Amino acid sequence: MEKIDIKSMNLEELTEFMEGIGEKKFRAKQIYQWLHQKRVDSFEEMSNISKDLKHKLEEQTFITSLEKIDVQISKIDGTRKYLFALSDGNVIESVLMRYKHGNSVCISSQVGCRMGCKFCASTLDGLVRGLTPAEMMDQIYKIGKDIDERISNVVVMGTGEPMDNFDNLIKFITLLTDENGLNISQRNLTVSTCGLVPKMKQLADMKLQITLALSLHASNQEKRKTLMPVANSFDIHEVIDACKYYFEKTNRRVTFEYSLVGGVNDTDEDAKELTELVKGMNCHINLIPVNPIKERDFVQSNAKVISAFKNKLEKNGINVTIRREMGRDIDGACGQLRKKYIDRKETK
Ligand code: SAH
């Protein structure tokens, strides 16, 4: 019999499961709190659970637990990059960012990625598999325990395309926001997508209060296609319409991420087109100086160009910020730490 992933179950499912094995309902809540509030990694630690029940649970279920294999700490801003091993030997990375308003964790949603964005290190070796809800949660649990502080914000912006792992993403959101667990408010969660339109709409229809971030990175369809293969499946206007739909359904302001690539998408013409594209929308644009990866020859726009680009948008009444680069001195870009680890292992 295949063992059940007990940490991926929501309270309802766990209650059903407990009843199914002849246990009282309230046991489910106790176990749920052990897993998601006290964040234990074994049944042994559950002190108010009988030996018999522990034995039963051990036989039928397993507790997902990531193993920390590396952490790099930035001397500049305290950002921490973690490398975790999963039980099947795959590795993923997660990032802790310390802000004045609290601790934010950036998690991976997949092992690798199949979206193929040209500037991104996470996609270079393709997709291995989606992460389970518990594997997404445990990145936050392990980091919270490691620093012994509360995590107040979560962004799904690490390796992987969350909308390409939709069902597990939704389950993860249920676990993350449950009052018997970390109890993080939906408003403190951001999910970033390269723009899988049907899934964006599906998410909108669920009317959650999470922030949707769209990786735009270009101001027109032709240019977007050269940077992001996903644009071959969904036209830029379709994607923008999906963002408008998200706002209509949820009343949540959408964030556009725009990585500035020197000489590629940072001209005056780009700023003008971008203004036209998002005009009238309740949105926010996050400009990210592209983080160069060694496998590609993209370069960052220079500081002057970046600030001119920002000013141009601002003059047109658009809400815009330049994302502070966190952890500049550690393997910064998405997927670089993991890639380095894998490459090193392969050459051994
Ligand atoms: N797949 C999702 C989430 C993961 S990527 C998405 O596409 O949104 C998180 C963000 O980092 C995306 O906006 C992505 O385009 C951006 N990104 C990836 N590699 C980058 C790099 N080298 N420099 C700057 N931004 C990068």
C-alpha cells in the first residue's frame, strides 16, 4: 500500500481520514496542529497521541520533511538562500528576505520549469515535477524554524510555474492560510505567473484575496515572444485581459513584473508602449534589473536607463517601483543556486 502524504491534507481531509481509520474527529485537529503549528517532523513528537495511533499513522502515512543542505547568507542585507533536498533526492531553493515590515519567504513551486523564459536559470534543465502542497509548505516551516522568527509574507516566485501545478498550489494556499496552521492572510501571499491564461481566470473565479503578479517583461507581443515562449500560446492582450478579469473578480490590484534587459526592452519606445498597454488599469509595475546568468548573454540596463524608464512611466501616472536587489552577493537569480549544485554534482 502506498503511504499517504499526511502533511498535504487539509483539515477536512485529515478529519475524514481519521474517521475512516476509526478515530475521533478531534484527533485530526490535534495532529494537524502538530504538523502545521508546532511543525514537528515525526509522529514520535506528538505527545498527546497514543502509541497505538502513532503506530497506525506511521504505517499508513508519511510526514514530508525537507533537508537543509546549504544556506548562503548575504552580508549586505541578511537575505538567506536555502538549498533543500526532497525525499526523492531532488533539490530546490527558497529565499528568505528580511524587510522592515517582516520576513518574507520566496518558495519554489516545481522542481525545474518547462516555461523556457530566455533569461531564467530555473528552466535551463527543464521540468522534473511539481511540488506537493507539503513540499511547498515545508520550505516556509524549515526557514521559520531556522531563524526562529515569524514569517509574515510568502511569495511564490521561486523556481517553477505555479499555474502549471495548479491543484497543488490551491491546496498549498488552503494550508498556508488555515487558522490551525501558520494562519497567514491571503493578502500576504503573492503568486507570480508567466501568464497561463485559463489558469489565471480559474484563480480569479475562486475570488481569493491573494496578489497576482504577472511576468510581463515586454511591451508588445513580438518582443515578448523572443523572451518568453509562453507568448506563443497566449497573446499579450489576452494575458492583460486575464489580469483585468482578475481585478474585476477580486478587486485586487495586479502587479506586473518587468525585468529590464539592456538594449532589449528598456528603450523610450518600450516605456511608451508599456504605458499604452496598461493604461487605465489598477496596477503596479515592478521593474527588476535583469540578473545576468552565465548561460545567456543578457546584460542589465544601466542605472541611468532604469531610472529614466521609471520616470517615464511615472509621468504617465503609472504606479511603479524598482525592485531592490536582495542578496546581491549570493547566487542571486532565480534557480542559480540549484543549478550550480546540480552542475557540480554532475561533474564529480
Ligand atoms: N514562473 C513564474 C514564477 C517564477 S519566476 C513567473 O514566471 O512569474 C519569478 C520572477 O523572476 C519572474 O518574473 C521571472 O520572469 C523573473 N526572473 C527569472 N529569472 C530572472 C533573471 N535572471 N533576472 C530577472 N528576473 C528574472
